[in-house]
Amino acid sequence: MLILAIILAGSTLAGCGGSNSSTSTSGSASSVKVAPDFSAKTLSGDTVAFSSFKGKPVVLNFAASWCGPCEIEAPVLAKMYEKYKDRVTFFGLAVKDQEEDQRAFAEKHGLKFPIGLDFDGKIIYNYQKAGKVNMSGIPTTFFIDKEGNIAAFFIGPLTESTFEQKIASILP
């Protein structure tokens, strides 16, 4: 039982399907990592293309209603959205989730930013590949500058202080 408790505690801290890690990228020309374009249907029924965000910094959060660490992170995202919504575009992507479940999750946590659906996980895969992320899991948040380059990412539930650190890398 003790071993099971340790394993469960470790998976909660690490995120769903991955480990808790943070990596930042720097701005040298050879290390620029361009954020991949995508289109996703949102919970409101619209289709949004990532290219429509160009010109403004973006916080791109991958999560799911079935993910325990995503439950921990959701209140932080809601608070940070309220604080930065006039300066940064927030967009969520529900990974391998059901639309109804994600809608209930967003309502429960007061997530007011648009949330798209990544039914098959292809969008998160493309971001992990573009960001040279060597591990996977959700929640994962990418911080993208106004030119559309990945400035930083974080795997695992963000705290307010970590969010503040990462967002500083994309604010003008």
C-alpha cells in the first residue's frame, strides 16, 4: 500500500503522463523554435487558427478534464487570465477529452478563455516536437512571443510564481 501511495503521489506531482519539468528557450537565431500553426474547434463551436494570434503574446495550455494535476492548475490559469487578458492571448487545448467533459471542467473552474479540442493529441505532439520537449504529459503550457516563437514551456501544474516567471519571457 505504501508503494502504491508513493506512485500515486509522484504521478500527481508530475502531471498526467509525464514528469514535472520546466525548460526555457533563448532568443539566439539558431535556437528559435517557431510555434506550429493549427486549427481547432472550440467549445463555443468556432474554428480558431493559431495564426490568428500572431502579433500578440500567447499562453497555450494543454490540459484535460480527466487529469488530476490539471484540476490543481485550473484555478491558477483562471486567475492569470484575469490578470493578463488585456496583454496576452490565452488559448486552451483539451487533449484526448470529450467536449462535454471539457465544457463542465471549464465551467467548474471559471476558465473564460477559449478552449479548443485536440481529440487525437496531434496538436500537442507537434508542439512537443517543435519545442524539442523530450518528455510529455499534461498539463503542459507553452509561452509564445508576439512573433510566434516558443519562448518557454512548462510541463506540470503551474504555480502563480512559475507562471509569472514564464510570462515575463513573452511580455514586451
